[in-house]
Amino acid sequence: MTILHTAILLALWSVSAYAGAWVQPEGAVFGSLKTLVTTTDRFFDENGNIHQRGGWFTKYEVNPYLEYGLTERDTVSVNILAQRLTDSATDSSTTGLADLELGWRRSLWKSDATILSAQLTAFIPTGYSLEDSPTLGYDRLGLEPSLWVGRGFRLGERNGYLEAQTGLRWYAGYPSEQFRAQATGSYDLFPWLSPFATLELHYGLGNGKDREEGGQTIVADYRLLKGILGAVIPVTERLRMTAAWQQHLWGENTGLDGGAYVGVWLPF
């Protein structure tokens, strides 16, 4: 069963949902803190068929995230993922930091309502071991260039936005390259509630090679379509709370997991 709990992990490593199309004003800081719990007892095989995995895999995560407006066009970011992973199928657990994510986003063009931006994200291993079961990552440096487009709109007397992203994630060594895409829409339904929906695609290109470490198989290639439904709630003029449910909708070589997160957003 070790191949199953390792494959589930691969679908959970992604760039923070807060790293969207827009950049921060020069000198501005945006911070968020999110807590997430996901779990599953099923998985998608290499053909997309669903099977029982013989036990529950659960991820607990605390996720601090910061952005800083370096210039009017440039924003830098840091994303930290502190995780505890448990697998009842093998009676094993791991606690530690997943890959550190460092980002640089640059505005390429913008109008009053629309922005086009590019981002480069680096994925840096934090010293975990591939022999950990479950493992916290690939233990390989990674890079992901991506292109974002966002547009704000007004419908009736309320505001909303749409944004989309596409990119290619590369890792040094054995992991497969991945095509990445994401689309999000949000609308201020009420002054106190802004629902949002996201679809996120991870599509392995099949050019990796599985690796055996510590009695487990680290799957180099997977595919996943994930949906997120949530809402943002204003608490004060600056502070926002967010809550959402995320669910794997389709996949290959990954888990069929679902879970919830809650968080706070605060610009400084």
C-alpha cells in the first residue's frame, strides 16, 4: 500500500491560492494564515478508476503566506507549509515542513479592470527525507513559470473578479514535468459574503521515473482536477476570514481526497 499514500501527497503540493494575477502596491504587505484538513480512503489508479486504499490517509496543514510589493510592478512572496501526514494503512506518520515556495510576480500590462502578469515560483526542499513515510515532497528543486490574467467586473451594484493561470512546473531529476492551469471566479453576493469557486488542473507529462526509497514507491507522475468552493467574509475594514471545501474530482495515480480549510487575510 505504500505506493498509494505517496501518490496522494503529490496532488497536494501546489502554489498558494492567494498568489493570483494582481500585484501588491509598492511597500505593501499582504499576509494570510490558513489551516487545512484533507482525508481519503480511496484513490485513482493510472487509468482514472477509483479503488479503496485499505486505510485512511489524512493531511493536517498550517499555511502562513506573505506577499510584499517590491515595486509598483513587482511582488515577491513566500509560502510555508507545515504538515502532519498520517496513514492508517501503514500505521505511519510524518511531521515537518514541505517544500518552501518563493515567488516573484511582475505586472506585464494592466488597465482599470484587467491585468496580465507573469510569475516565477521556486520550490526548495526543507531537509526532509525521502525515506520518511509518508514523504513530505520530492526532495528536488523545482521551478514554475506561469502566466496570469485577471479582470474585475461590476454586476448590478456588486463587484467581482475572474482570473486564470497557466504554467509549467519542472523538477530537477526524476519527477515528471507538470502542466498547471487554474481558473477562479468570485462575486460580492452580499456586503458580508463573497463566494468563490476554483478549478485547478495538474497534468503530468509522463516524462518522470518512479523512485524506490525507504520501502515506498515515490510516484513521479500524476494527474488531477480539483474543485474548491468557498467564501470570504469581511471582519473589519482590513481583516477577512475565508472558509472553503476542496475536492478531487478526477485523477490518475493520486488520491480521491476532500477536505476543508479556514483562514484569515490581512493587508498591512
